[in-house]
Amino acid sequence: MWTVETVSHVGLEDLDWVSNSCTFREDLKTKKHKHSGPSAMLSLKKYLTEGLLQFTILLSLIGVRVDVDTYLTSQLPPLREIILGPSSAYTQTQFHNLRNTLDGYGIHPKSIDLDNYFTARRLLNQVRALDRFQVPTTEVNAWLVHRDPEGSVSGSQPSSGLALESSSGLQDVTGPDNGVRESETEQGFSEDLEDLGAVAPPVSGDLTKEDIDLIDILWRQDIDLGAGREIFDYSHRQKEQDVDKELRDGAEQEDTWPGEGAEALARNLLVDGETGESFPAQVPGGEDQTALSLEECLRLLEATCPFGENAEFPADISSITEAVPSESEPPGLQNNLLSPLLTGTESPFDLEQQWQDLMSIMEMQAMEVNTSTSEVLYNAPPGDPLSTNYSLAPNTPINQNVSLHQASLGGCSQDFSLFSPEVESLPVASSSTLLPLVPSNSTSLNSTFGSTNLAGLFFPPQLNGTANDTAGPELPDPLGGLLDEAMLDEISLMDLAIEEGFNPVQASQLEEEFDSDSGLSLDSSHSPSSLSSSEGSSSSSSSSSSSSSSSASSSASSSFSEEGAVGYSSDSETLDLEEAEGAVGYQPEYSKFCRMSYQDPSQLSCLPYLEHVGHNHTYNMAPSALDSADLPPPSTLKKGSKEKQADFLDKQMSRDEHRARAMKIPFTNDKIINLPVEEFNELLSKYQLSEAQLSLIRDIRRRGKNKMAAQNCRKRKLDTILNLERDVEDLQRDKARLLREKVEFLRSLRQMKQKVQSLYQEVFGRLRDENGRPYSPSQYALQYAGDGSVLLIPRTLADQQARRQERKPKDRRK
DNA sequence: GACTCGTGTCATACC
DNA sequence: GAGGTATGACACGAG
């Protein structure tokens, strides 16, 4: 249902097209009656153009919704089909949709408030875009401007109706972009509005004479911009395409936008050879390159729209990739074709960037990484010095020769952020352009940016050729070598943890946990074997019997190196007990705990980690002795506590103690073991000992010392393991930190390359030869000289130099 | 009953 | 060479 509301969407210019197209279609239908009844047809046209349509225009201007089809379907095909052909995908115009929104309605495109309005809209879009990945919407802008060679303006004046009827003199001149105009940024759009003199209907209901006059004047401005009749000729257009291919890059950057716009429109229009009137090309026809490309755009729209609307990835990515126009198409045309796919600030290059962003995100998702990770990864952080250092002063002069189309070039959308006062107004979405610079699909960027030595900074040489197409093999990312999958995994995980999955508190906790010496050692500290160092130290000060078990229990602690070696030490309590008991030799290592447990089992129960410490290494004792070593019943303890206790202690002695007792060694095993050699020798000299006694004493001393040594050895071994674990954790921490730093560096490097790329494109785009024509990126390239100057050299030379530079590192590696 | 762990002991190497 | 230390290997008990 084609309604006036829809008409109002496409604006007053579109209404011109409506009227013209309608006239043309009517001509087609009434052509057979043309000769028989020209007057009748003329009256019908006049009725349509001057009567109904203009009345509809007026109604639309005042916001009245009128269904035009209801007036026309009886005699004419639907206006939608008349205007747009079978494909009606190009009906909506974002700009006008915006104007029809609540906050956008009522703003005249010539109004000063329009900038504010678009600024507000842009900022709002930025805010809304913060939490999602932006994908171009499917809205298509159609800008059509009627132009009359005689200077008469159609629409509001009766003469326009006559002009419409004049088949020879009538020329339909659209806006700059062949009727399917890209959805530009609101900012750029407002500028374009002013530049193009495009007029949108004043929406206020009071359409005064002054308003109509203003419209008239503005249309005259459009007409004054003038376009030749020949540009609408299809054959002429075909001839031009060849020449265009060579001159496009330069011609588009020249200040010849009116011709360009008309030419662009001409590509989208077919000319009736008989009447000379132009009409929109039938998209499904496929004979027109533009129509084909538009179909591709449609496919691309269909492919990208679901993702943008429902956050779903296209089912077949390759289809989208194929849908992206290849470089084989004329860059200008390509831009024109790409542009409808873009919303907001997206230029063709932005689309490519977004596409790469999409691909990278998918890759990151494949690595279980959130998509926003890549956004964070590639988006310049606020206040990033890199993004600010490269910004030029707001008053940086802009070459007026830079054509409007250049502004629609991929890289130029970023250039605006660098060379225009719109730096601060660059939408956040454009930050997505800080994506991998290696384009999987060649776009106008390559055709204009081309292969240069400087370009080689950003693109592999294979891509720099202008003849490259999208079907080329995937080119290596110059940064790819720096980031292998494993690193990306770790980076991603870290970013995920740091930037995504954890809030600052959690991140700090994670960091603390990561920085702590816990981890595996935490378990050991909780293990019974990891008795506190105090326990170990206390045990070391205890008797030899206790030191064994206690030092063993403290072997897991990391304080070994601080405590030093564990040795036997005299335990006064034990010695006293031994002296009281008249025992000879040193106590078994576990006997102290065993006594403690027997004396007060609750003490041991309070120390569950000591449960398995007190081993009874009495396997050398006779089985009968072992049997008798069982716990005595409490009743027996009551009867003869001292005797029973002595028996119990006797049973708990080690075999060396038993041997010492059996051999009647006159001193304790503790002394035997722990006394220095000199004192030990003195001690031995004091007593008359047999060889068997001396041998036993030496064995006791040897075994005792070896036991301590074994304990220390195990302690050291465990401590070594713990230290190794700690070292591993430290190394992992360092590695993670280095990876984070590497990501930061890569991000900075990418940003710098982006800036250099923009600068390159800007500089190259401004260069003009002696004839004032821009240099072709396919033939020339910029190159940095050693002294810092920039030289314009032939591309072939630049490519050769680039190859040489590539070979040098390889040779060095060899 | 197999297994693990802690411990003591031996043999050996080294200082 | 003796003494001390370190360590691997083994055995044993306990869980």
C-alpha cells in the first residue's frame, strides 16, 4: 500500500520522481494512444502531475495520510511499482524516516536545527550502540531530484507540469547516488543536504507562498548544478564506464559532484529511446550492471539484516561475502551500491570493517570469547592517546576539491575524524574500524588506496593490486604471526576474565588469587603433612624422638630454608623422664606423641593431622613384645600407674633404644646422636665400653643422623616441589602479563596503522597532477623517504621496493 | 587386598 | 680416611 506517508518518507524530491515516473509509466501505457489522442494523454498527465500528485504532495507536506493507490489503481499500476519497479526494497529512506519519527518530525532539511537534530540522533545512536554490535540496517535512502533544463521547477508551478510533458526536454536528475543512496551519517547527511541543495518538504502545515518559493529556489539550485542530457543515455553510459574505470578514482574526488550524481543516477535509469525520458532500471532484468549490483545489495541486506535485528549471524557467511561487491566493479559504482547498506556512519569501508569485525568476533566466539572482547580489543579506549594524538586541529583546512564521493569512500569516513572538525562527533560505531586492516574483500579502499609502499604497511602486497578481486586467497594478517591461537586463547581468556566476566572486585580477587602463593600449595598447606612451622620448630626443640615425627610433619611447610636443617635436640622433659626411668638411649621419635595420646587422647584428637604421625617402628621387636605393647586398660593404669607407664614407655622405645638398653649403654641415644664429635668422643672415653657397645653406639649415632638427614632431605624435596610450583605460577603470571601487554601493543599498533592509512589516503587523495586530476592509486603510490619526506612514485616501483623489503627479513632469518 | 603415605633404614656418593 | 650430609631405594606400619 503506497500511501502518502510513504511518499513523505522519500521526500519532496522523491515526489518529483513519483510524478515523473508516474508520467513515464503512464506514457508507456498510453503510448499506443499517444498518436491517436495526445491531448487526452496530456490531460491525464497534467492531471496526475499537477492535479492529483501535487495535491498529494501538499497533503503529505501537511501530514495528511492519503492512499494514492486507491486513486490510481483503477487506471494505473501501483505507484510503488511505477516508481520502484518490482523490487520495492528501496522505498524507505532513513533520513525521511527519521524525520517522521517523533523527534525528527518537523525539521526542515534546510533548517539550522537539523544539525542539532542529527547530532542528537547521532549521539543517541552512539549510546544505543554501546551495548551491541551494529550491523547496517536495511533501510535505503532514495534521493531524487527533478531537474528541468529550462530551469523550470516541477512540482509547485504549473510550468513544471508542462516540462514533465516535454519528452525531449525532460530530464530526471537524481541526487548524487543513483537513486539508491547510502544511508549516510546524519552529520554527513546534513552536510550533503546543504551541498546538494536537496530539499525536503517543510512539514509544517502552513505551507505558505514563501515556502513554495523557497522550494522553488532550492530546486533551481539543483537545476543550476546542471547535468547534460547525454549522461542519461544508456549507450553513452556504457561507453563511459570504460573511461570511468580509469578516471573514476580521480573524477570522483573532483568537485564535480553534480555530474557524478547525475551520472550515478543515469546508471540506475533507463532512457526511453523514443521519448528520452528516464525511468528506473528493472532490477531483476540484470542487464544493467547497476541493477545487478542492486540485487547483490539486496542479498547483502537480507544477509545482514537478520543479524542486526535479531542478533543472529547469517547462516551462510560466504553468501554475504559473495554479496559484497567485488573490486572488479567500478569503485564509484561500488560505493554507490554499498552505501545503501550502511547506516549511520558506515561507509563502504566501514562495512568491510564491520564485516571483519563480525568475522573476528565469530573467531573469538569459536575460542569461547565474548564478542565484546574483540570490541574492547579493537576499540580505542576512551582517552586513548593514540586516538587523540593523531587528530588534527579542528581548523585543519579541508581541500574543497575533495569530492563528495570521496567522503563516502571507506577510509574517508575515518578521515573525517582526522581532518575535519567532526572529529569529536565521530560516532562510536566508527571505532569498529579499528579492526584488522587486512581486508578479506577488496573495496573502494583498495582501488583508491591501492598498493603502495605505505599501503603495504596495512595490506599484503597481493591485495594492493587494483585488479584483485574478492575471490583471492585469504591473505596473511601482518599481525597474525604475533598472535597464534594459543596466545589468543590466553588473551581471550584473560580479557574475558578481566574485561568481561569479572567485575573489578572479582577481577581483583582473581588477581589476588593469581598473585597469591596458593594454588597447589594451598592444598599442601591444608594437608596434615603441612604442619605449621611452629610445630616443626617446637618439635625440633623437643626430644629426638619427637623431632622425627614433628619434623616430618613440618616437612610440607615452606619454612624449611628459614628454619634450617632439623636436627636432634635434647628434650629436658624426655631426659628427665628417661633419667627418672633410668632408661638408656634416646626416645623413639614418635613416642612423645604416643605418650601424649595415651596420656591425653583428646590432645591428639584435637590434632587430627598428627594421627598418622606417630608411627610405631617397632617391627624389629619380637611379636610378643609388640603384643604386650598394646594399650593397657585404664584399670591397670590406676593400679600401678608408674609401673605401667614405664612399661608402656618401654614398649614405645625404638629398636635402637631397646638395643641400647639391652647393651646397657650408659647414656641416651639423644646424646649419642646429637653430641658433637669431640664431645661424643670424650663421652665415650669416660666409659669403659666393649666393642659391641661401641659398635652399637656408632650405629645408633649413624642411624640417628641418617634419619635426620632423611627427614631433612624429604623436607627439602618437598620444599623444592613447592618452590617449583610457585615458580610455575609466577611464570604463568608473567606470561599472562606479557600477553596483556602484547595485546595492548598490538592494539596501539593497529590504531597507528589505521591513522597512517587515513593519512595516506587523505594525502593521496589531495594530490593532483599538472592537469588538476588526481593520481590513480593503481599507478602511483606514496612512499616515505629516508629523510622523512613523502614521495609519489609509480606503483610498479613501489611494489618492487616492497618486495625487496619483504625479502630482507627472510634473508636475515636464513 | 591393593594402594598411598609417612617413616626409618641402608647404601652410596659427595664434601 | 673419618665424619657428616644428601639422596635413592627399600621396607614397614597405618589409614
